[in-house]
Amino acid sequence: MPKITFIQHDGEEIAHEAENGLSVMNIAVDNLVSGIDADCGGECNCATCHVYVDEKWIEAVGQPHDAEEAIMSLNPDRKPTSRLCCQIKIKDELDGLVVHLPEFQF
Ligand code: FES
């Protein structure tokens, strides 16, 4: 199973194995990773699952779709590496993925 590493804003690292087909948000919520509230349950409506994808994983993860981009654009702390992690589906190619959790979400 792919392994996903979450790095908290204070540098703490938490890694979890993930089932293909779930989202990165599902893995965070199922494992009580703090900083991911996911209030809308993955419907791309709340933006409480904002992550910064590690630079070396940007290409593999891909770019946000239009609805995701629209909601993230409201956040002044959005970065070029920002994604809503409910929109990142786990697949074998993402084994080793690293995402950083923004401080504003704590
Ligand atoms: S969980 Fe609400 S936008 Fe991702």
C-alpha cells in the first residue's frame, strides 16, 4: 500500500499507509492527523483539508481542477503547491507522497 507522510507546521512527521482509491484526506481523518478537519466530507466545498504538496511530488499529484482552484483562490495563504487533499486520490504512483500541513489550519 502507498505510504503518505504528513508534515505538521512544527516539523513533526506522521506517516500512514493508504489504500488505493481513497483520498489523502480520508487517510488524514481516519488516522486523526491534526490540521485536517474536512468539514464537508470531501465534497470540495469547505477548504479545511488544504495541504502544500512537497515540491518533488507536484508533477505526480497534478494540478487542481477548476472548482478546487476556485475555493483555494479565496485563501491568501494559497501557494503554487496548494491542493485540497480530498481531491488527491491515492494510487501506487503516489507511494512516498509528502504533504505539508499549513499553520493556518490549526
Ligand atoms: S474536505 Fe472539504 S474541501 Fe476537502
